[in-house]
Amino acid sequence: MSDITKQSLSELVKNIKDKKLSSEEVTKAFINRSEKSKELNAYITEDYSSALDKAKKFDQKPNLELKLPGIPMAVKDLFCTDSIRTTAGSKILNNFVPTYESTVTQNIWNEGAILLGKLNCDEFAMGSSNETSFFGNVQNPIDKNLVPGGSSGGSASAVAGQLTPITIGTDTGGSIRQPASFTGIVGLKPTYGSCSRYGIVAFASSLDQAGPMAQNVKDCALLQEVISTYDPKDSTSIDFKRNEYSKELTNNIKGKKIGIPKEYRVEGMPKEIEELWQKGIQYAKDCGAEIVDISLPHTSYALPTYYIVAPAEASSNLARYDGVKYGFRAKGENLTDMYEKTRSEGFGAEVQRRIMIGTYVLSSGYYDAYYLKAQKIRKLIKNDFDEAYKKVDAILTPSTPSSAFKIGEKKDDPVSMYLNDIFTVPVNLAGLPGISIPAGHDAKGYPLGLQIIGKAFDEQNILNIAYAMEEKINFKNKITDWWIK
Amino acid sequence: MSKNKSEYLINRKDNQYEVVIGLEVHAQVTSESKLFSTSSTKFGAEPNTQVSLVDAAFPGMLPVINEFCVKQAIKTGIGLNAKINNRSVFDRKNYFYADLPQGYQISQFKDPIVGEGKVILDMPEGQKEVGIERLHLEQDAGKSIHDLDAQNTFVDLNRSGVALMEIVSKPDLRSPDEVSAYIKKLRSIMRYLGTCDGNMQEGSLRADVNVSVRAKGSKEFGTRCEIKNVNSIKFMQMAIEYEANRQVDLIEEGKSIDQETRLFDTKKNETRSMRSKEDAHDYRYFPDPDLLPLEVSDKFINQLKTEIPELPDDKKKRFIEEFKLSPYEANILVSDIDTGKYFEEVVTKMGKNKDIKLAVNWITGELFAVLNNKNLEISQSPISAKNLAILVNLIKNGTISGKIAKTVFELMMDGDQDPQKIVEQKGLKQQSDPKALEALIDKIINDNRDKAIEYKQGKEKLFGFFVGQAMKVSGGKANPQLINEILKKKL
């Protein structure tokens, strides 16, 4: 079956359950395609032979009751995986092999999935183009020398390029939704507290959230159902009633009120993004939803707020990478010298930049002016959403202010790079769920995404809206397999 | 303020200086597991055998608060008559050190779990109130070991993450003696509560000591220096004495005092500068985003209040009222929870016709001396409360004299023997038969006629000689009171 890798997760699950495909066949197919796709540089660590062993073992005694029976899957290299190297895209963890498993990946293996390998990402998830990875750029399957977005760039590339049927990423300021948008796939950032952060290399603890990335909304719903569990090992995990998202998925969104925030019409936004948004509004109407104009007045403060809060937390979270206990260590004359050399050589430029920003905004004399003020604005941004949700059930915006750009194009212009996250960061600051679905193409034929933002814990609702709109949009990703010789 | 004889002042030529001291006590919470992880807190284990992935700050590891430690901190707060805060926040205190795996210590900065309280000290000149500023929970760091290797430092993370209570006093202490009394009082309260074992040798209790001086009578505070991490009461007192004199000398020389952190060198008995204010760390405190604010309800706090045992101050009051003890005696008996327990057991076992004063004297005299000599806690006393009660009763009812009782006491220590049996077996019963004693005394007077005459002529000192003879002849068993009476009559 040559087209195994073209099948969606739901199709693969059905075929395995119907015994039309074995786990081994499926696993082999994705390994073969992954091996032919080295030019995408989506993987940091491959675990193919052990994946095949596991697939064979699964087939000997298949448990077909599971939600992901014998499904091979590669995951972002930010998730700690027991006995498999976990690098977070950084030199400083280049040799780090955890002895433990993240809760989210454990949930996935518990449902029968099999690890193919670890996917490339921006170093410590800091980046919007996957160019900050110590393990090199990732290619976007859409076109040569195009960034896949970031930080979950390897994950987006691997799903769009059909190297894995589905994957998980993490999203701190847009790291799932932006690359999903750049590669023409679906990516969900769940409500903060929905998926456990235990065992995920931390970037900014109050913003980080794991989530599914998939070819379509239904696959996304299924994976969300698997990964979202209450976890006492994460003090910020929230114990709420979780739906069986895939089972409860419906395209009936008649009468749903969808808000259009005027503040997202940002200055300098390309015309085609505005057009896409208008098209999205029409699709939503076609599905029977009611469109409501809303205001999120503090939107313009979201990006600066984010770039204070996230680096502040990161500067502290990354203090543990000091060469003392694990990971890379440079030789030094004394303790301080060892610290300085280890961290100068072990961290890349973007990570160092954010550690510096974070250290600065937390330092005495600046704390009130930056960190404290940012926390206050963060509250205002959340209040904006709370107010809006008195009137609407969900909010529709573009996912990104542009389509994917060329590798190297924005590398030396951090501010322009940060602007990529302008539509996604408010969602993280407010702890809300947001999903990006592919909704069209720009003039160059590159995919563009729309974002649907929901109320906290209301993943089902935005999945339903996305599901209904997906049907209307009928998006076809233009993958030419240009990288396969 | 009244001028007190025991006021601690530093004198120079014409000037007198008062010493102002505030303490930051670090008390290790008594708990099975650490503040944010499940590893054991047991002291003395092999290095790095009680370390979880959380304690060693592995990537992706997250802290989860140990509810028991929270309860311990609240109980301690109640014991310090302090305000318990319904909402407190854990902050990160950021700094790099090899034995600080996270690169930050989780502590409480702006919103501690316990607010203002007070502790009453019993000083020889009367009671003194010391204000408590706050109590907060924090993690301990690991241990760096520098002397195992010439080239390398070794790190032991067993202590990393163990829960500490930092108890900050107001600058209310004025002398090394008050500091000693304060530490002892804190330790006593925490031991009553079972929230900290107060073991200073094992580092369960240590303190940063803030010292400043000012001209006597001045209301302004002087510039303070903080002496870090002093781990015995004696060293605290020595450090304060040295530091206060150092500061006074600087003032006398017309120099200013730099606000700085200092170390106490126990070998040289001096404090040394560690880092100046300019070099002070910028800890970049901010709320730990891995932990939600700690919310405790009034119900939760009230439940803990019902679990608080009678504390030293209350027990002292009761001992004074119930047993008619002097404040001094009561103080000694309540300072340690087990001493109070022992005393009350002795009182109970003595039954109806009891002499509490006598019991107190025996506990604080003979028994304490033995415990001291043998370096034992009262809970390990070689003489049980029951047998001590019997001994005191034997004295009280005249069966044995106080002197014989000391002999019996010595014998009791061998396997906690019943004093009644010892008295019977060794024939140590007091001679209280007046007729027998009269005969004995008659004989003594007869044998020492010359002395009897001298006595009658006014040499009253000789009375003691006759008493001594009577005791000697009776082998110490004669009832001394009767001897006195009979002698007076006969002479």
C-alpha cells in the first residue's frame, strides 16, 4: 500500500482496527518516507528500529480497543522520553537522555501509539521559524527554503510532509498554531491546564501548553482526547470534565455566535490576510453561525507583554542548565568560569537574548516597570476576552499576519520575527484554547490559516466550529514531494 | 524603660552603646518528605541517595507542594501567636550555585504564609516580648563539600528541597542572653508542636544574625551587619559580642559602618566581611509560575488550632496555679516538653499526700545532674517518673531521710529499681522511734560530757557536733528532725 502515509490518522486507526493494515506496515511506511525526507531535517533523533520492534510486538497481540492502536508517531523534541535523547533543540542538552517520560507522551503510548523519533524545534521553543535549533533549519514541505514556522517547525513539517500521521507540539506564544498555518495543517493550543506540563522542557511555565497537530480537525480532536488528562504532578493542571472530543465532534454550529475583534485588523497586514479573514467570516456564516463585531481593546499590548513575561520566566527556567548535573559542560578555571563558558557555548543567540531580556526585566529597579506592569496588562487582556465571551461563543481571527517566509529572511531582525506571533500570543496570555485551520493560499500558493479562539475549557466548541468550517473550506495542501529524489 | 542592672551595654570612655539584634532563624520542618518532592528527609544518609528528579532539577520536572509541611508551618505560626495568611505566594529567588540545582530557591517573598506574631521570653529581670515579623516556607539547598578533593568540589543533594521555615524576628533583642533565651524559646515551642526538632548539630536550626549598635537612649537604628548561618547559641552569642564591639570601635574612631554580610569564624572568634551591599545578589524574585498561590481556608486553620498541644507559656501558667510553683521552677519544668511530661507523671504517681516542691527539687537537682553527666534526654532517664515519685514519698512520710534518699537514688539508677525495695533490702529505713533515739542520744551525751558542759556554757556551735554524732552512730538513718528535738530537750 503505497499511499499509507497519505491516510489520515482516523483512516489508519480504522484500517488497523479492521485488520486491513498491520502496525508494522504502517510503521514501515512512515519510516520509509521519513528516511527519504532527510532534506526536510524534521527529525533530531530517529528511533526507527525500536519503532519497528514495537510495531511487530503490537501486531502479535493487538489491542484494538485502544485509541491509537499501533500508530507510529514522532513528537516534538521538547517532550522528555524515557531512554530516548531529548534535546529541546539545544546544544546544552545535546547528550541528555531522560530516565522518565512526560505525562503527555505517556498518555499517547498508553493508547497504543509507537514513537518514531523526536522532531526538530527552535531551541527551547524560542523562535517562529525553527531557525534557532542547534540541529539546523527545517524545510517547509510546501516549498524549498521556506521556513515551516516555529517553534514546532519539525512537527509541522513532519505532519505536512506525511512523515508522521499526527504529532504533538507545544505552544507558548503560537508555536503550534503558527507553524500549522505555515504548513497547511491543523494545530490546537488547548486551555492552559488542560495538558500536563510534567516532563516537558519548560520555556515559560505560565504560558506553555502541549497540543495536537494533524492533517484534519477530527484527528486533532482524537489526539487532544488522548493527551488531555488531569495530572497531580503538575500543580497548574486543572481537574475539569474533559470531553471525548472526537466522539462529540459535530459540524452543527448553527446559531453559534462568533466574534470578530476589530483590533486584529493590524496596520500593514497584507491584503490577502484580510481577504482570507473575510472568506472565513463567510464560511462561518455559511455554517449557520452568527457573526458579531467585538472589541479586545488591549490587543496591541499583548506582544510587548508577552515579550516581558515569557523571557522573565525563561531566564529562571533555564538557570538549571549550568553544566553541573547533566547536559553539556565546558571546562572552566573555576565554578563561575565554568558556568559562563557552558552557557555561552551551550545556548544559541536567541536563547541568550531572551535570558538577557528576562534577567533585565526581573532585576531590582526594573521589576515594577516591566514585569509587574506586564502582569497587570496580562490581566486586562484576559478581562477583554471575558467581556467578549459574554457576547460570543468563539472568536475568529487570522492565525498569522503573513504566510511562510524564506529561511534567513527574518533571522537577523528579531522584532519582525516576534511580530509573527501577534495574533496568537493574546490567547496564551489569557490561557485560552485556540485552533488554527488551513483556510486558503496566498498568491505564491503558500497556505494561510484561520484561528478560532474559545472560552477556557471549551475545546469542544472550537473543534466543532473548525470541523464545520473545514468542510466548507475544503482546503487541499499543495505538497509536491519536491525533497524526495 | 527602667534602668536595669542586667542591661547589656558596651562602654567606651564616656559613651555607652546599646546593641540591637534581629534574627532570621532557619528551622527545618519535621516531615517525612521534602517541600516539593516525595524524597526522604532523613538525616545522615549516604550522599545523593535521597534525591528525586525534582530535587536535582531535571528538565520538565515540576514542584508539588507537600501539604504536611504547610500544616507544620501554620502550626508553628499558631505557636508564635501569629497571623496566619489565607493566601501566600511562592516566589523564585534566583542565583547560581553548584548545590542549587534549579538555579533558584523556591521561597516566599512578598506574601509569606505567616505574618506578625510574638514570643515571650522569661529573663531574670522579668518577661520580655519579642516581635515576630513573619514566617515563610522555603527550600533548603544541597551541600557543597570542598575538602574531599584538591581539585573538585563535591555536591550532595540529599538536603536539596528539604522544607525550611524562616522565622524573622523584629529587631527587639538587646543582648546575647536575650538571643539565647529567644532561640531556646523558639526551639521549645517548635518541639512542643513537633514542627522542628531543633537539633542544631544536625543543622535543623540555624540563624542569620543582624547586629547594629546605637548610643544608649537613641531611637534611631544604626547600620546593621548580617552574620550568616550561625549554627549554635554559643557561636551566636560570641559573634554578637565580637560584632557589636567591632561596630562600636568603628564609631569611636569616627568611621562609618558598612552594611554588609559577614561570616563568623568560630576558630578565630571574629566576624569577617563576606560581601558588601554593593555586591549583594539581585535575586530577581518573582512568583513561581509552576505553583499556584497557596490558599488556606479559616476552616483548615481552625482545624489545626484544635491539634495544638498546651504550649510552654500556658503550661507554665497552669503549673504555677495548679502546683503552686514559683515562676522560676515552672519555667525550668516547661522549657522542654518531656520535662513537663515527666514532672506531671511524678505528681500523679505521688498520690494524695504529695510534696510537689520536694519533687521539683529532686527533678531539677539530682535527676538533672545525672542526665547532664550522662548526656541523656529526660525521655531516656534511667529513673522512671513512677519510681522517683515513690522515692519522694518515702522522704515525705519520713521513711528515709533526704541524705539516705541520695544513696537510694544512686542505687535506683541500676535498672530503674523500686526505691521501696532498696530501702527494705538494705535496711535503710529511718529511725523514728523516739525511745530508741533518746537512748542513743543519752549515750552520746554521756560519752561527751565535756562538750555538753561547754554547750551549756554558751558554745552553741557544738549543737551541730551532737547532731553529727547521732547521725554517725545511727549510720545516717536517724530521723534528723527528731534528733534535733530530743537534743534540744536533753542538752
